[in-house]
Amino acid sequence: GQQLNQSPQSMFIQEGEDVSMNCTSSSIFNTWLWYKQEPGEGPVLLIALYKAGELTSNGRLTAQFGITRKDSFLNISASIPSDVGIYFCAGPRGAQKLVFGQGTRLTINP
Amino acid sequence: DTEVTQTPKHLVMGMTNKKSLKCEQHMGHRAMYWYKQKAKKPPELMFVYSYEKLSINESVPSRFSPECPNSSLLNLHLHALQPEDSALYLCASSQGSGATEAFFGQGTRLTVV
């Protein structure tokens, strides 16, 4: 089936550092979504990508839809304490389902 | 209004209880979803409603019973749950049935005792 492999599983960084994470699949996706989830809350949609090669920014966040359509990257520049959380990539599987990566847990040392 | 509202935020119930989780959205979205999320895991799809009709049931046990009274509301009725059903239950909605850009509620933290 369409599995999403997300890496790294966790990151421990200093405040101010840049962050990179990625998501890969053995199957082609037509859409890539990036969500952030904080403890006790639901996932919040950060960026949606619809076209191979697309590069989209949302503030300090930048995400790219890989040319092969089998991967996507999320970068966070100049991290701040409120960036802490779990970041999930997701993509549609079939007409009405979203499949999620296993998540990248981001911890920031002030 | 880009919110999906879930109530209650927390729920503790016994294995013989009957309870309901509620979800509401006013974005005009025609697809609504229930997901279950265990600790340190991604959300797992349970049910999909499209245009108020159940379109997907991911082989969920019958002790979970979804209901969509209208296009803005989604309920999840719970009966005779097991302790292993304790989890964060998330409701989501999307504009159509294409499952893109799903917006999630804050979830209901359910504990079964």
C-alpha cells in the first residue's frame, strides 16, 4: 500500500537553528500535506502542495513537492520555542483517505 | 470560520457506559471524518462521511457507531468500550470527498476505565 516514511523520527536542536525533515513514499502522490500537532491538540495544517516541484512558504516554514512525486521536504528556519511539536506529512490514499507519516518530534533547547 | 469544534475535550467512561462525542464545522465542508490517535502514533482513519452518507468504515468495531445528523454535525456514539479504546479521537472535515486539506478539531481525550 501507500506508506509514508518520515525522517528523522525526532530532532533535538538549539533555538535559532534551521530544521529539515522529509517524507518519502514508494508510490506517487498528487498532493502532499504538512501538519503540526502540539500536545493535547489536533493536527493543524501548515502547508499543502499540489504540483511536482512546487515550493511553498508559510512564514518561516518552506515545503517542497519532490519532482519524482514520491517525496516532500519541510524546512523551518530560525527555530523558536513555539515550533516544538510533532510534524506529520500526509497524502491522499484513494479518493477519501489520508495516510500519515510516523511524525517527526521536534524538541528545542532555549 | 475555519474551525472544527469537538466536545467534550476530555471524557472518562466505564466499560458499561454509553457516551457520545460531538463534532461541528461551519465551513460548508461536505466530507467529515473520525480518526483515532494513540500516543506517539499518527492518526488512523475510522469513518468517512461524504454528503451526510457513510462512505468508508475502516473495519471499526460496532461498539463505535457514527452518525451524521446534518452537513455540519458528526457524532460518534460509544458503547461497551474496552480500556484499549482509550485514545485521542479526532474529527476532521474537508471541502469535498477528495481528502485534501483536511482540517482537524482539537480532539476528545477518551479514557476507558
